[in-house]
Amino acid sequence: MDQRVRVAIRVGGVVQGVGFRPFVHGLARRLDVGGFVGNDVHGVFIEAEGLSWQVKAFAEALREQAPPLAVVEDVETREIPPIGDAGFVIVTSPTGGAADTLVSADSATCADCLRELRDPGDRRFRYPFVNCTNCGPRFTIVQGVPYDRPLTTMAAFAMCAGCKQEYEDPADRRFHAQPVCCPACGPALRFEPGGGEPIASTAEALRAGKVVAIKGLGGYHLAVGARHEEAARRLRQRKHREDKPFAVMVADLAEARELAEVDDVAARTLESRRRPIVLLPRKGDLADAVAPGNRRIGLMLPYTPLHHLLLEQTGPIVLTSANVSDEPIVHRDEDLGRLAGIADAFLTHDRPIHVRTDDSVVRISRGEAQLQRRSRGYAPEPVTLRRPAKRHLLGCGAELKNTFCLAKGHHAFVSHHIGDLENYETLKSFTEGIAHFERLFAVDPVLVAHDLHPDYLSTKYAQDREDVELLGVQHHHAHIAACLADNGEDGPVLGVAFDGTGFGPDGTIWGGEFLLADLTSYRRLSHLRPVAMPGGVQAIRQPWRMAASYVDELGRPAREDIVKLKRSGINSPLTSSAGRLFDAAAALLGVRDTITYEGQAAIELEQLADPAEQTAYRARVDDVVHGEDLIAALLDDPDTKPRRAARFHNGVADAIARTCDRFRDHSSTVALSGGVFQNVLLLNRTLEALEEIGFRVLTHRRVPTNDGGISFGQVAVASRATR
């Protein structure tokens, strides 16, 4: 006869706010297992009693049949004496203790909730805040753990009798769904000015060409009709965003396919619960001002009920962060004054947003989604470290595209996108975000890693922290370390770190680096031949300066005042930056003399390039890579600009492969990192060239290849640092 047993079970991972307790309750009832389940600061705790086969099946199902939003990392069991429990209950969450649980990212509205939203007979018909345990707000409303309603921004909304009944019914999918609400007891929309039915009034305003600020999950967006040329231009003027493309939200996949080329991978990414912006080849009819001169368009699908209701009445709409360029997204109602003079109207509601979170951005490369911004839908779910950090760590990230990263054990908590740390508002978002993560995940950093650049605000923040050990991590080592840790590898590898700017220990500006690197150290093997940046930072904003500098390197006539400045050495630092090489090529092809956003010249150069072109310019490769040879070939080539742009890309890829081949004795694995590898044409050609000569190549999968991954790389290095 089968023996009766009782076990204590501890489940770790993303198991709070995802319907895990209701799932456990239903599982226990199906298997006739007695006991209880609850949340605490460590995750989910369970005691289960029944016949041995029942308890064994119960424990196995916790991992194998978990709810869709759950990420079960570990299930620990230990036998305890049976006490005769027959029923199974959800118990109250205890308070106190150090937090050791994970928090789910916000998730797009599920199919069940959408059916209710569109069902005239349902009590949540057209209710813009419908949610359940399988979808809805999570990270953006969480104020603390354990994840229970009193520790979210839903605390002020007392459940009505109907919602309370669902919340307490183990058979209901809203059983212990913390944001559960309905029109009788939950948040409400309002439209200003003038009132009226909020969704209809917003749709009317958009059709009329108005700029409307819309409160979403992680902050306010500025919206205009995506086919309304005058409105899109007006939004650009008010937001001081001259050229950078806007993202567009479409109602469904069919509408996405009308506007862009959507393959199967892109379709799955668009429809995933994370709902990022996906950058796709553009083909449809939109206002020119949405993405001026751009062959790609960033599309996303609705991820809240409010979006679904609105898109039913509007067609495609521009949704861009509600801010003045370079400031953080507005997320608090009391800060709406920052949008004065930008928005004509407001669609808002009374559920507070606790953490501002921008939309994530993805691009498809070789059949895989490549993250370019990891934020809403991904953060704060951790990236796993293969070897656990023995101390609590903080990586402060870079200056541009900043994220921070806290780590303990196997978990690296890479933050949502913070932005460029160049003003007070963004610095405040950075410091408040670190403090929130420290409380949420009970991380008290004793080792703080930072960039070597002494003037970065992230570096100064690290240096101002008290009672911590500091670790400076060279920028490009952090890039390669991020790629290694992203792939669960230790190295050593040949690391190719190509980006715009990184402080080199020799006092020059690095950015076209070939390193021999692992998670503890690096050695510079080679790099692009340094050239001067006439005017310093001005040469970043005005690519024509870099063009003049490279032309002068070739001994050819160039603008005299720039040549004099360059040769004087005054405000003309040397750089090995691949980003500046791409800027020079773009300027010389007439693509872009000045830029209005980071990387613009290189982005437009990629778009100009003919992807069918296979021939390549050739650069000398000796102790350094002679980028000036590529510029000379580009200048001397009489062919069309698209073919010349493509040959330049192919030439860079060829130079990378030949340089790595020179150092093959050090490693047969290459890691590619840095913002330049957001360029999918360059990335694909580089992968092809390296693989053709037998290299194994690592690229980023879970964190961005740009500076958004630097904080993770800093933590990866810090995790191996000895006391």
C-alpha cells in the first residue's frame, strides 16, 4: 500500500504575480493533495501531503505545468512528518525578512481578457484595465515584495464584491490576481480638456491632428495619427526631435504586414507577451515625418486593453515617449507640466505608475530577435550568471543608453532603460531606480563596478557611495564580458568591440578594438589606426569633420581650417573608434554631414547600402587595421553610392575576419559586441566572414550589444574579482 507523506517545498524564480498560487491550488485539488501554499519574500512556499505517488506527481508538475508567465528556476523539497491535512488552502503572506524573490515583467493582455473586453454581455465589456493572473501590469506597479495588492499601486482600489469573489475563488483565473478590478471598483479613464467619453474623444482628437499624451503601463506616450503628415511634423517640432524615427502601434498582425515586411520570427516577436517595438523593412503608406528618409519602421502591437480599444477607432498611431528629447519619459501625473506646449490633450487615469519603463526595441538578425533596448516586458526579470556572484554587486553602466545592474547569486538584475545620463532628471531616475531595485531584491552592494571615464555621471555616482569597494572596468572589456556572460561562457575569446566612444587607459578614445579577453582581464591585441577628431565632441555631431580628418590622413586636400585644427592637436583627441570611421564614410557619400541623434550617420549609411553587393574594399592589416584604406577605396570608386556603401561594410567585415585570423592561436572563438554591431548588414557579413574561416562566433542574446549591456558586463567582471 502506498505510504502517506508530507513535504515542504520552496519554489524560486519568477513565481509571484503570475498566478502561481492559484495554479498550485488547482493542481493540489486535481491530485487530491492536502496542505497549503503562500508567498513570502523568498518566493513561494508549499507544504503538500498525500500518497507518495500523488506528492511526487505534484512536485514534478510545479515545474512542468507552470503558468505561462512563470519562470521556475528551482524546486527544493524536503520530507516532514504528515499531520493529516485533507484540504488545500492559500495562506496569508507573512511580512518581514530579506527579499529573495523575483518580480515579473509587465505582460500584454491575454486572449481571455480580450474576449471579455469585446463581449457586450461581460461586466468588463470595454473596460480598459481588464487583467488576470496571466497578463497585465506587474513591475510598473510593484512597490515592494511579497507581491500582494497592498504593496502595489492598486492598494488604493478596494475590490468590489464581484471582484473579491473572483479573487477568492480557486476555480477562477483571477484567483489571487493582485491587480484585479472592474468598472465598479478599479481605475477610471478621463480625457482632458473637455471630458467626454475618453476613448472616443481621444480618437476624435487624433483624427483632427492633435497631439495627445496617453498614459500607458510605464509612462506617458505622445500620440498622433501615423498617416497625418501635419500632426507628425508638429510633434517633431514640439518635441525637438528632428529626424529620429517614431514608433508606430498597429491594431494587429494583418495591419503590421500592410506597413512592413514581417517574417515568421518578427511575427512571433510582435505577438509575444513582451510586445517590443520591432524594427522592420518598411513598405506601407505612412506620413513621411514618421520616419523621414528611413527604409525601416518600428512597429508594435497593442499591449494594454486601452490600446486595443483606441486602435479600433484610429488606425495606426505614432507612440513616442512623452518627454522633451533627452529627458526621461513622464510617468507621474504631477509632472504633466513638463508636457506643456507639446501635448494638446491628455488621456489619463488614476492608477499610479511606480516605475517609469520605456518600450523595448528589437531587430531581427539571422532568424533571431536582437535586443537593442531591454526595458518594458523584459525588466526586471534577471539574466542568469553561470557562476554565482559571491558578493552583492552593482554595475553602474555607461553614460549613453544607461542601464544599471544589481547582482547576487546567479541573478543579475539588469534595469529598465534609463537613457543618457546627461541631465538632472535622468540622473534622478538612475539613482531612484538603483534604490528601488536594492529594496525589491534585497541587494546591498559591497562591490560597485564603474566605467573608467572619470567624467561620467555613473562613475561619479559610484565614487560617491560610501562603504563600498570600487572596481573600474574598461568600457570595451565590459562589452566583451557582457557578450561572454550573455552566452554563459568564461573565455578567453578574441573580442571585437566596435562602438563610438570608450575611455582607453592610454588616455585616447577607443572604439575599434580587438581584445584577448575573459571575465577577469583583457589584453589589447590590435585596433583601428587612430585618427584625430577635429573639434572633439563636435566631430561626433558633425561627421564631415571626421571625413576631413580621414581625407587628410590620405594626403589629399581637405578643408583647410579643419586640417589646421587637427594638426595643431588642440581639441583634436586621437580615436580608434569604428563609429567615427562609419561617420566619415557616410559624410563622404553625401549621406549625412551633421546628425541630430546618436549613430544617425551610420544608420543611414547601412540603409543606403545595396544588400546584394558582395565585393569588398580591402584594408591593410598589420599591427593595426588601416581604416583609411577603406576611405581611399570609397573615394576612388566611380560606382553607385549604394554599391560603394555596401563595399565599405563588406570591407570592414573582411578586415575584422583577417585580423582575428592573425590571432587565431589565442582562441578559436570570437565575441562581437558594441553599438556598431547593431548594424545588421555589418553583423551578418562579419559572421559570414568569420564562420567561413572556421571561427565560432558569440553575439548577444539576452542583453543589448550597445551600451545598454555595459552594466551587465561590469557585473560579470566584478563577479570574478577577488577580495
